[in-house]
Amino acid sequence: MTTPRPIFSKLKFLSLLLLFVLLLLSCKKSGDSSGNGGGSNNTSSSESSNSNTNTGSNSSSVKIFNNAEELKEYLDKQPANGPDKPVNVTVNVNASTLPKIAETIDSAGKYVNLNISGSGLTTIPRGAFNGCKTMLTGLTLPNSVTKIEYWAFMNCTSLKTITIPNSVTSIGANAFNNCTSLTSIAVPKSVTEIGENAFSKCTNLTSVKFENTYSRNLVSADFDKAYWNGGRQTGTYTRPSVKNTTWTNTSPPSFPSGFVRTWKRVNKDDTLAIEKDRFKFKKNKQTVTWILSSVSGDSYTVVVENNLSFNNTINMKLVSGNLEISGDPNYMNDLNGKWEKQ
């Protein structure tokens, strides 16, 4: 006689199978939800990144703008600040948009430290920052700039720091005139021309570094006196305070004893001549004249005189057709670079 299977066992099996199926469905649903969540997060991150780009911010929180409108919108949202806590911004500019950027900074009423080093500017146009008289505290220029034109930063009274890159060869007249917050300035050797009054009325300057020799009347009457009386030497000129009118060259050039420079004749225009009591050296159609003191064979002793009554004595002689100059180191430095050295 066959024993029938208990119904309970079959029901139990079906129950366990149903439970297993439900567990599988539950796991699959959970996995799908997780995957969708990850995709949502990625989308959100991308949107966030795009949003940052549009507002002029990148991952390192440096503000980058391409026009005056973007810059103004950003500055308007910034809290009031002082010159010691400027807003740092980076702007891509060209010669035509630069004045508008300067005006925007001033009209926003927020002190700004401006970086335009990423721009391909070759010239800072005349009067470019003349509309930014009170709010520009610092500026970083691109290494592509070769010329700072006249009035470029005139009356930028809050400008405290600016680095003139080694690419610059010319600084125009009154370029930094009345930049009363500047405390120091360094002019690199690459600069071969500085216009009149380029740093005049910079009343808070206490350190001026020149890596080359330039024309007179660059900073102020008292500085001009120190610079000229020192033989227009390169070096760093300092004064103990803004109330002190005595400038000292703290790093004057040094020359060995008996320093001599020899200059060669480079073309037919290079000639030596004595006319009455004057000694002339003509180079490339430009004539330099000194009062003749004494003559001994082919050797000459001359007194250097000019319209500023700067006097000194140097010695010259012809050696194998070349002009050999020796004398006071200060004046020798002033001669450096004016004629071609052999």
C-alpha cells in the first residue's frame, strides 16, 4: 500500500520558493536605484562644473572673466572691502577692452588685485588705467608686454604693487605719475627708455631699483638730484622714510681699480676731432662733446661737461686705431652701452 505525500511539505516548498523570488526582485530593484542615483550625481556634478565656468570661477577658486559685464556682475555681489583685503580676479583682456575693465573696477567700488598675465598683450595703451583711479591695488602683467605707454597708470592712487616684466623695453612719460600708494618699484634691465616724470609724485616711494641708466627727472626733484649726482648709476636707491629727501644708492656698481674700456671704430662716421678747446667723438652721426683739458701725443684728458653741470675727468687715447677710455668709475658706468665695446 502506497503512502501519500503530506500536503504540508509541498506548501512549505512553494512558500520557500516564493520567498526566494521576492528576495531576488528586491535585490534587483535596489541595484537599479543605486545605479540611477550615481548617474544623477554625475549629471549634477557636470552641471555644477558648467555653472562655475559661467560665473568665472574654476576649481581653484580663481575668478576668471572674459568681459567687463561678467566682472561687474561678480564684483557687485562681493561685500565691501578695504585696500588691504582686495578681491583677486583674473581677466582675459586685449588692448581695446582693457580701459573698460579698468572703469568697471572703479565703478564697482571694490578694491581689486587684477591679474591679466594670461592675456597676449604686447602694449599697455596710453591712459589704459587712468579710469581706475581708486580701486586697483595690485596688477600682474603678462610677459608679452614690451611697452607701457604714457599716462598708462597715471593717478592710480591705490596701486600698491606692480611687477614690470623683463619683456618691457619702454615706459612712457607720466606712466606712473601720482601713484601715491606705490612704496617700491623695480625697473628691469630690458627697459632702455623711460619718459619724463614716469614716477613723479609717487610720494610714498622708499625704494627704487634701476638695472640700467636712464634720463633725468624720473621720480622727483630730490631723487633726480641723487640719481644724477651719483653719475646716473644703476642700483637700488632707498630713503629711510617718505619725509626724508636723502636717497642713497645701496647697491652701486663696483669697478676694478684703473678700469678701462676700449671702443672700436664700427663705421666711417666714428671719428675723433679736436676743434679749438673742445674734444669730439662722433658715433653714428651723433656727436658727444667734452671740453679739452690737455693733450699729450695721442692721449687726451678731458673734462666732461653738460647742461646739468655734471663735471668729471676722464682720459682717452688712441690704441691701434681704437679709442681707449679710462677714468672715474661712475662716469664709466654712464658710458656703458652707448658705444660698441670691442
